[in-house]
Amino acid sequence: MVIMINKTNNTNVVNDNSSDVQDCEMTDVDYSLFNKKFLKNKKCNIVEANKQAPCFCLTTKEVYKRRKKALKLKQEKKKRSLKRRILNKCIFALCAIVTGVGLGSWYYKNVLTSSLNWNTYLGQLSEYESKQQSTLDLGFQKILGNNFTTEEKTNFVSIAHENNITPCDLSLAENYQLANYNFENADKYIIQGTGKIKTIATQSIYSEKKFDGNTYQSISISNGLMQIAEIAQMNKAKTSVMTVKGKINSNENATWNGERKTYLPSEYKNTTGGLPNTSQNFIVANETVSNNSTGQIEVIENEDGSKYYQFTIVLDPIYSVLNYIRQIKYTSNLSSYPEFSSIEQVITIDENWNFVSICSTEVYTIVAFGMKNSCVGTLDNYFYFDKDVAVEVL
């Protein structure tokens, strides 16, 4: 039996004719609420139903069970759909993670690492360092002849003047190495350098190298987004190198009260690219100066009658920097070596093959702050051989 309840003008109509069900306006019913009570007390539930909706169709127990089963299947379908959505989201998240890892790996390998295999080139370091000595020897030969002695090397300047040989008669790299030979054998000296590195932020650079006849001292201060200050000292016997970290007071001054370390000279060179007694850490030889045979030497007449000789060297961006890349990595706290695209240096020497200045312009990239950054660095070093030298006591 099907009982239909209609609410019309507040009058309850109960009809046992099942055909009337088709004419009844169906309303969603919570069958678990109404039918359960209806089966126990039809009249009571008819009244209750009419109070809550204009039209209810209450069914027999069999129809109720069928509809309840359909409702249960519908709910289970919703649960399966929810599980499917959750599973799809998990799969999507997993795919995103895998894709992210893949893209991260690709980004690291192709963007954040150098395209150069530095280990291969660094394996040729000693070979190219020896080319510097070969270049120096060629310079000596042009001034002293083939079979020169150690004494003649010491006096090469006076012999060159006697034979009217000037820097214009030598290659660019040969002039550089002869000036470097005088630098390494000087009784005392001071090198002061100032510059900037332009990248995502501008870094100021200050460097200073001193030799008082007993102690070599090298100071490096970099102030800006990164703050780095270190002083290194090496005794004349070159048995050890001591370093002290500093606290920056200004672009050219620091207080040396930080961490102290002691290295063997070989360890220090392998870490920083050079020792405190080097003029600079570039490898300059006939083979690493790209314009060695074509570069011009300008003669500058000074007011006192002396002459300066000025020339520009274009350095090979790989073989000339095999030591210098270690210096950049160390002083800038980088995780990998920089990659150079160009290095130019304007060298000025006097007529006695003494350095007057070395002014460098470098273009390179570094990996810092999770990205590759282009850098343009300038550094102007000035040499003084006639000043009093005071080495700081550490």
C-alpha cells in the first residue's frame, strides 16, 4: 500500500490509491527519519510530515528499503569519488615533486655549474706555470744572449741600457715577466689596490701587499653584500703562512681579531691561488697573452725626463686564470669556480722594468644566492719601492 500525503489549505488528504503517487509532487525526504517513524505510527507521522513540507510521499517498507539501498549506493559512490579525487591530487603532487627534482637537477647541471671541466684544465696548471719561466728566459736571452749567468740576470737592466735595449724590443709577456722578476727580488715594496665588482650589488675591493725585508703580508677586504676581510703573513724563509679573519671598519680598514689558521705554503697556494709574495695570481706567459705579438707599447715621457712604458695585455680566459679562479672562490666564499669571458690589464712599467701599475678589467660569472650572476670587476694596483714599510703585528 502506498500512502500519499498532500497539504492543501491546511487539510490533510490521505489516499490509498497508488496511482495517485504519479500525480504527487515529489520532495526530497530523509527516509531514515520519516519512514522509520511512519511504519510505527502512520497517523502521527503523516501529521509530522505535513508540518515540515507541502507534499510528502511516504512509501511501503519494501520501497523504503529499495530507496535506502539506492541512497547508500549513492553515498558510497560519493566516497569513491572523494577517494579518487584525493588519489588524483596525490598523483599530481608526486608528479610535481618528480618534475621539480628533474628541473632542479637540470637547472643545477646546466645553469648553476660551469660549462668548463675545470679539473681537466687544473691538471695542466704546472705546465702553464712553467711557461712563465720560459717567457722570462726568452726576455733574458734577448738582452743577455743565449748563455747568460745568474750574475748577468741580476744586472740585466744595466746590460740592457748599455746595449740600447728598451721594452719596445720585447714582447708584452716578456716585459711583464722581467718586471715581475724585479718585483720578486726587491728589498721592500708596497702594493695598494682599489676596485669594485659590479654584480647584483656593488662590492668595494681593497688589497694591500707588503714586504719589509723579513715578512710578507697580504690584506684583502671586500665590503658590500658580502663582507670579507683577511690578512695573511709569511716569513722570508717561506715555511708557513698564517691567516687572520677581520672585522671590517671601512672599505680600506679592518680589525684583525677573528679566526686564525696556519698553513703550509703549498696548502695555502692550493686554497687561495697564490702566496702573499706574488704580485698577482694570473698566469702571464707568451702562450696566455692573446695579443702578445700584436699589442703596442706606448712610451710616456715624464716631466723629470724618465720614461714609462705602457701596454695592454689580453689574457686567455682559461689558462691565465688557473690560479686566479681559486682566489675568487676563496675570497668570495663561492661553492664553485667563476667562469671568465674576458680579462684585460693595462700594465705600466718604468725604463728599468719596475712595475708602476697594473689596472685590470675582468668579466666573469659566479654562482651565488642560487643563481648565476654576471660580474664586471675592476682593480687598480699601484707599486711603491721607495716607501717605508710597516708590517702589522698579528
